[in-house]
Amino acid sequence: MDEEISKALEEALNIVQEKAREQPTLALPFAQEPTEPQHSQELSAPDPQEPATTTQGESSPINSQSFPRTAHHWLWIASLAVGISSLTAITVWILFPLFRPMAIVTIIPIVTTIQTSATINVQGRALATVTLKQTRTFPTTGTGHQDAESAHGSVIFYNAAPSTQTIPAGTLLTGADGVQIVTEQDATIPAGNLATNGQITIPAQAVQPGPAGNIKAGDLYGPCCRVNVFVANGAFSGGHNPRMFPQVTQADLRSATTTLQAALMQSMIAALQVQLQSGEALASPTCHTTTNSDHQAGEEARQVTTAITATCTSLAYRTQDVDVQLRQRLSTLAQRLGDGYILSSDPQISIQMSRSAGTHLSIEAKGHVQLTYQFSQNQLETIKRTLAGMGKAQAIAWLTHQRGVQAVSIEIIGNHVTTMPQDSAIRCTILYAQA
């Protein structure tokens, strides 16, 4: 308040100084110096015994030296009086409103959002079919465990006897390096003759698991088991100690497929959108996909390569056909709010999904829009007239229940004033939230 009064006084002084500069400059006359009377002879000192006498009709020497008064002198005094009066009037005119109580009413109007969803039928335009393929290699994440295993191979029994001989399963055989081999099934050896020996091949495995059982061919060679029976072996393999190994999991295959499909569909959408014309949008494509991987779940592998091929068709439609229908629905909902609401944001429309039958499209769309209550000048004048004379708490309570009011604050300016002033001293401010 002190700053406002200082500014007002400064403004008043500037006005008076401006008026003073517009007036003509008046010189203040100064008193003339009295002139020494001219005498033809020296004046003798008066006799102290003789009383001073003054000739009738002569004026006193003091009176003869009085200051002259001119018309300019009185004009300057009048101008100064007028200036002081003007300064006083202007100061009172400027400062008087500052000492009157006034109120600032801030209103935040209601902001509401309406939304709708609808199935909109439009005509589509068929686009050319597009086929794309993507292949990528992914690391596996599984870990398999394998117990120690015995080496496996085969043995050949020879029979030089003229009669059939049988070697039972589980027969233990020892090779030249001391590795023991056991047969896995009975071996019935045909009879031999003078020209050839009878022979049979059966499976066998190393007794001890581990890589030591991986014997080379011929480690077993010579007579065994009984008279006229000989044995020889082929190479044994597969014997190993316990181990951990990388393994393909079902999650690996699923992740590879999902990643490839996402990348492939982005490329597919881009390829289809190239065919769009101005003002068109792309409907959800219909696709047929095939997926292949070089390993299956559970297999030992450090990486898996997956390939996806997609063939898609789609339709193009005019976005205006959807916008017009959805905006009409939003407008109908907005009218239900009544007068006073205006759009405070552009309608936002999104497409959820679309289905096609030939070139006919059914589009699931959603839309929403923000509206704000707008107070007219007549409403604000009515509010000010109604608030005049109310207490501050009563005024806030009354305003809060008025149509279109979201929140309100009131500031009354004046020393120890809690009552709303007259309507001409009430200022209403509408504070709109940014959309």
C-alpha cells in the first residue's frame, strides 16, 4: 500500500510540474533602492532643544522609500495559489481510491473431460499383399546335466567248431589295455567248416563309465570264452564323465519368436504404409506366419537360429470418415453439460482395432475432449452485485456453489475490512488451467 501511495504522489507532482511549465514565466519585482535626496546645502544638525517639526503635506522619509507593487507580482501569486489547489485536488483524486476497500475475486472454472467409444463402419481400399522374412540367431540360456556314461560298441564272435555255440549275455571280456567289456545279449554263433568260421556281431559296453571305455577297434582280439571261439571288437565311443552343457529351453524359443515377430511387424507396417494415399490410414493387417528353429527345446546348443516368414494383407481407410462420426458423438455428449462449456483442447481420437470383411471395415475407436466453463461478462457483473456487502466467508461459500465454479479465493484490501465492498470496487479474475 505504501508503494502505491508513493507512486500516486509522484504522479501528482509530475502533473503539477507539467502545468507549471505551460504557464508564462513571471519575474518577481524587487524593491527599489531609496535615492539620496539632493540638497543645495549641508544640513545642520537639529537643535536638541528644538522639537522636531514636520511640515504639513510632507511625507515621512521612511514612507518615501516603500517598495513598488506591479500587476505581474499579483499574477504570479494567483498562479501559485491555483497550482497548489490543483495539486491538492489531483492528489485527493488519485489517492482516494487507494484508501477505499476493494476486493479481488479469483475464480477457477470447472474443467471436465468427456469420452466415448464406438464401432464405426467405413469403406476400405484393398492394398497389395506383402511377404517378408526375418532370421536371427539368439544365445541359449538353459543348462543341461549329463551323468557319466559308458562307452558303447560291438563285438564279433567267431566259431571254428563244426557245431553251434552260444555265448550268454553279460559275458565279461578284457581288452589288451585292460578295459573290461560286457556283452549286452546272447550270442549264438553258427557252426564253422574247414573253409570259414561261423560268426555273429552283438552290442557291448564298457563296464566302467567314462572316456576310458572309448577303445579302438581290435583292442579285443583272439580266443575267448571257450574252445574254438574267437572275439574281436569294433571301435567303442560315447564314454564320458559327468558334465554340464548349454541347452535350448522353451523360453529361448518363445523369446526368439516374440522378438522376431515384433521386428517383422514393424517392417510389415512400413511396407504397407508406403501404399497409403493422402488422408488415409492403415487398418490392422491380417497375417499368416510360419516359424522355424534349428534346435528344439532340451537339445544341447549354445545358440539357436529362428526364422519367421509373414504374409499380410490390409485395407486403407479415410481418417476423416472416422473423425467426423466420433466428433459428432463427443459433441452430443458435450451438449448434455448445458450452456457455458467450451472446448479447451482438441478432441483426441485413437483406434483400438479393426475388422474387415472384404473391403468393409468395422473400426473400434475411442475419443476424449476437455471442456472448460466460461463465464460471460453479464455473469461476472451479477456475481459482483450479489457479493457486495457479504462477509468474506459468506461470499466464498456462495460462490463455491455457483454453476461452473471449481474453486474460489477472495482477497479484501483495506485495513481491518472483512466485508465485501460495493460492486464497483470488486474485481473478478478467471484463472483457466492450462490444457
